Amino acid sequence: QVQLVESGGGLVQAGGSLRLSCTASGNIFSINALGWYRRAPGKQRELVTAITGGGTTNYADSVKGRFTISRDVAKNTVYLQMNSLKPEDTAVYYCNAKVPYGSSVYDYWGRGTQVTVSS
């Protein structure tokens, strides 16, 4: 079992910045990758960014150059630094952990944190 707790959401004006945090607990050594997804009103959840255990990162095209994922291994925490925020970044942001089980991968989710960007 893996537990994920997010923090850092809020309301910000367009062009501003926010940093989200996600702290993992439980069977953290089983985690293969950590990432952030988001769900905007009326839309499906989408991948924002992820980082593997080896440090490889990937980003959605819509956030490249504006968002940065990083991690503090000692604190079991992953961060999402969001700069140059746009109103279309408004969404609930969810922390995600991927844990392999044999040939399958199981997704663990945090409860989500609201990010609202005003124009």
C-alpha cells in the first residue's frame, strides 16, 4: 500500500506561480514512478508530468517550459513547480504513484488539490 498526500494548491492570477507537494508513505520502495495528473472541469484526467526512479522526466506539451517536476528522496516527496500559469491550467491536480505487480502496474492516487488561475 502507498499513501499520497498533496498540498500547495490555491488561487493565483495568470502569470503567477505555485508549487505543489506530494509526500508518499507506506511501501514507498515499491514505487516505480511518481507523477502529477490533472482534471479540468468537463474534461478527462490527463498526465501533466512524471518522474521515474531513475530520474527520467516527461511532460505534457501544454506545460513544457513552464512546469518542473522534482523530488526529494530523503523526504519521500515530489514537487511540481508551476510558473507562467494560465487560466487553462485550472484543474484539480492529483499525485500519482505507479507500482508494478508482476506484469501489471497499479496506480495509487492522492485526493487532489485545487489549482485555480484567474485571468
